[in-house]
Amino acid sequence: MNPDFLYDTARLGEVLCSDSCEVSQDELTCFRTLLGYPSDGEADLAPSSMGLTYGLRLGWKHQVFPPGVVRMGDDDLFGVPARAGDTLTTSFRIVEKFEKKSRRFLRYEMRTDNQRNEMVCTISFLAMVPQEST
């Protein structure tokens, strides 16, 4: 496990990893169909919640969560919609760590921007980190 992602050695506020991908029309169509969006004139427009999937991919790829982490809820902020052909870059940071009632918490932030540096979405969430992960 990368020590940058562990409670005791977390580097707060720094971008710890990032990744880029292009939004394909096929992927966008599958996501729209999954969520029941109509295939109308906005078929090249991603539903706002699709941006959250890019943060999840980054987390899986870089294994950013220590074993046993329990997510405590999300604060999602949506900006401009993504479109087929956009290149999205997601960056991951740990923005806060604290202890409360003998439990450890980390606040994560994953921000996704398009190729014009416009925010597509930001996910901020709190997670409880077990003592054994350090």
C-alpha cells in the first residue's frame, strides 16, 4: 500500500494521483441506457452522475483506499456536463484527517475536469479508517 494513502503518513492537500480518459459515445450510451435516460437530441451529453464513475476508476486503479475503509457519505458538486469526445482528467487528494471518539477519519476529494479545465464534478467524502491500516 502506498504510504501517501495511509492515515499516519497521508500527504494532505497534494494531488496524490491522477488519470485521464476520453469519453466514448458507446460508454455514454450504455450509461444513459442504464439510468433510463431517453435517446433524444442530447444523446452525446453525459448525465451528471457519470462523472462520478471516473473518480471510482481512479480509486481502483491506484488502490487509494486502505483495507477496511468505510465510506461515510458523499458531497457531490456538478459543473459542466461531459460530452462524447471529451478528455476528462480526475485528480485525487486527501484533504483532511482527524480522530474522533478513538476513531480515525480521512476526507477524500476527487475532482474531474474536462480538456478546457472546466469542472465536470467533484466528489468529497469522509471515510473511517481502521487502526490496522497504518
